[in-house]
Amino acid sequence: MNSAKLERSVRLNRVLSVLKKASRPLSTMDIVDRANVCAVNSIISELRDNGIRIKCQRSGNVWLYQLEAKK
């Protein structure tokens, strides 16, 4: 996979900003609505390739994403 570089991608930075502001895990649709993006799972993969730690969990048919707490 060819991931965009975080420092050059407005799209990745929009999603990262949304995740940073969230006080709870966000669904795929939450991220689509708040960051005005599509293909959230791909963006999450790109953010991970850039060293951002993101938790993913499933709740029924909904996928939830949240930044991992720094250790």
C-alpha cells in the first residue's frame, strides 16, 4: 500500500484532528461526517503507516475508532 505522508496530506490531517477532538470512539459514519472523507478504513491504515496508534473495535455492525492513549 502506498500511504500518503501525514505532513503533506490534508485528508489524513482532517481525520487525525477529528480523532484527537473525540471524547469517545467514533464510528465510520461519524468520521465521514466530521472529516468529509470516504474510505475511512483505508485512511486509518494510512494513519497507522504514519505511526499513529488507533484502536478499532466492532460493536454489532458498527466499527469504532479511537486514538490509543500514549504510554
